Amino acid sequence: MKRVLITGAAGFLGSHLCDRFIAEGYQVVGMDNLLTGNLKNIEHLFPLKEFEYYHHDVSKFVHVPGKLDYILHFASPASPIDYLKMPIQTLKVGSLGTHNLLGLAKEKKARILVASTSEVYGDPTIHPQPEEYWGNVNPVGPRGVYDEAKRFMESITMAYHNFHGVETRIIRIFNTYGPRMRLDDGRALPAFMSQALTGQDLTVFGDGSQTRSFCYVSDLVDGIYRLLLSDYHLPVNIGNPSEITLKEFAEEIIALTNSKQKIIYQPLPKDDPKQRKPDITKAKELLGWEPKVDRKEGLKITYEYFKKALNK
């Protein structure tokens, strides 16, 4: 049985990855310091003999006894509300945490996949964003703690690949949604959903013309799984190229939730990207991957999850 370490295991994406790898017949070691994760996301896995859990901060030395075949590094605050509140921890998990896990991969002769982000492209001057685009990032702006942590993550991962021969994979994740997102996450979808469900007006920043592309979580997890098992070591975009303005997205949420709320507008945060859409040519050609879940279908499932979460 292959054994995989998943950091950030109690988070939104990490918990879904734990489910997928257990379903695929892996022994899963979950690791999380619960800074932004929640044990409720993985409590259904604790009775399983295929799952073990370590409460640990990967910014400190990481030791896992026994063999490891794969490591998936998904530990990090990922929403603006989190990384603006915890800038130092965000930088540490992207730099020290990645260094520690690359060292572990080298020691265990394990293949490691690191979770980068579309935020490495910053406020892009090229649209849609291909992997060859180097980005337009403000390193000293408020978002720099997240953007630059991920850019460093990619750099040190490539250094371990080139210098130490570690088997590495790099995924650039675009906006993803689905069950287990936190209601207080701060990103557009949970913010709109929770506002609509609690009778508040929906807050759109700027004039709402900025675009995002939303990928359902099961599609993303499938892309991650395929990339891990592929032979490609350079970054790959995984996301849904179906682009929508945030104003239109808020209107979709109002229609879905059948709420009477209106849209209110607030000033645009500093360095907020105006456009976000992945070029997924590489994912299609190298992995045979493209998203399958339509946004209308995915939003219905997510809405039902948020309704239940609010009523608990």
C-alpha cells in the first residue's frame, strides 16, 4: 500500500484530498496545525486504519516515521482575510514549511507536489494566464505575503529538483469552491453565500467588473491526482476557464438562494487582480484533464452545504 503525507489535511482542499487518496487505496498521513483547518473536515476518517493524523506546524522540523511514497504540501492560509491577519505565518509556511517538506521528500525518496496558486500571476497583464507568464506582483503590498510565499515555494521546489534530484510537481490552483469551505473564509463565494443566507446585502468590491473563474473541488482534486502521477515537473494550471464578473456572480448567488438582497459596493482592495482565467492547455495535453462539473451544478451542492452549516 502506497503511503502519502498530506499537509493542511484539515483544510478545505486537504480534507478532500484525504478522501480521494483513501478511496484510491492509499495509506494517508494527515498533518495540520489547525491554524485555519478544522478537525470536523476529517473526523469521518479517524476510525479508518488507512488514516493517521499528526497535529504539527510544518514551519518547524517535520518527522514522519516509516516510508513515504508521496507528499502533498497544502498547508497555508489561502484567503485574503487569513493571510492579511497572519502574514508572518503565511510567509513561514510557504518558505520554511516548504523547505522542511522538500528535505523530508529527499530523505524518504518521495515525490512531492506543492500547492502554488494563480496569485503568482498577480494582477495579470496577459489574459488568460499561461504557465509561461511570469506575473505582475507587488512584493511589498498587503497581498505580497501570500503571493511571494508561493513564488518562493516554486523556486525552492525547482532548486531541490535540479540540485538534489527530488521528484517534484507544482500545481497552480485557480479559484476553487465546494463543501467544507469556511463560512468566514472571506473569498467571494462563501461571503456571497453567507450574506444571502443571513439576509445581508451582498458586498462587491470595486464596480464588480473584475473577473474570476470558479472550479468545483472534485475537478480540482482530480487534476491534482493526475499531476502527481504524471512525469511533468514544471508548473501546471488547474482551474475552470469559465470566466464571470463578480457582479454577475453575485447575481447568480442571489438567484440561487432566492433571496431579496441587493448588491452593495465597497472600495476595491489594494492590488486586487482585475482578471483571473487559467489557460489549461497544458493540463489538457499532459494530463488529459479538464473540468467536468458545471458551475450551476456545483453551486447547488455548495449552497446545500452552506445551508446545513448555518443551521448547526
